[in-house]
Amino acid sequence: MPTVVHEFDWPDRVVVGTVGRPGSRTFYLQARAGRRIASIALEKQQSALLAEKIDEILETLAADGASRVVVPDATPAELVDDDPLEQPVEESFRTGTIRLGWDPATAQVVVEAFPLTDDDDEDTLEPVEPGEVLVVRMPVGTARAFVDRTRRVVLSGRPPCPRCGQPLDEDGHTCPAPDGP
């Protein structure tokens, strides 16, 4: 069966957003080009790591004196996107593996996301052909906006307890017992 590729070159929008209340949110990477939309589910940690790694790519490009790519230090005002996810959110797949890259020919950050499979928990020598893949290519300004928004979304969850650092729930919180006598 051929792989279904959800490909977005120069998307109109690419964001991480959530559905649900803090403590039970589902994170989504959503890309839109015209009327075509793809939404894939991510873990909170995957979202945070994705932003971190894209930021590393941008910082490497900015520090490269030979590069002709101008990487903005901050999100350009016209690229700030605080809008909610496009509705309805229809999950294409839950993300397992994510690959990142840089395409110097188009000066774009490339994100490839693959579905979670049973083989993700096992060491296998045989590659498994995915049923679907999301490929998003974004210019550096869009990538900077993506990083900034993703970090804000990740941090917007439940506040930490000032004593133990664990997330506080709406209906209360019991700190774990301290170790030792």
C-alpha cells in the first residue's frame, strides 16, 4: 500500500495547538495550505523538543557567517499567530518519529512526522513503510514564529506547585512525602 503523504510546501499556517483543558490537553501539529488541513497528535514533550530542535537549526544558520539566509532574532509581527487550531480538528495520526532538516535550495526548515507504530518500542532491523507521513517546509521567519508559539503553548498548562514543582490541579494538590527521616 503506498504511503499517504500530507505535504505542505510554503504553508499558509503551521502551528502547535491544543484541545482540552490543562492537565488533559491533546497537542496537535496542524498545517494548512488553502483549504487543505492536516492535524497530527503529539505528546507535550515532543512539541517542546520539536521547538527546541528547530530553534537549534535557526541558531546554527544565524551563526553561519557564510550563509546568505537572514534568520530573524524574534518573530516578525506579521507572523505572530495566537489563533486557535482550525476546527474541527481531525487527527490524521499520532506521531511517533520526527525528522528535521534544512533544505538549502529553498531556504526552508523541513519537518517530517511519522505515525506511532508498534515497532517504535522494539529494536528492529527491517524498516517499516509508514502508512502516512506529514512533510512541512517552512521559511525561517515562519519557523521562528512556530518555535515561539509552540513554547508558549507548552508553558500554558497547569502551573507548578511552589513546594514540590508538580503540576497543580484545579481541585487541589497533595505534595509527595519528602524523602528521608
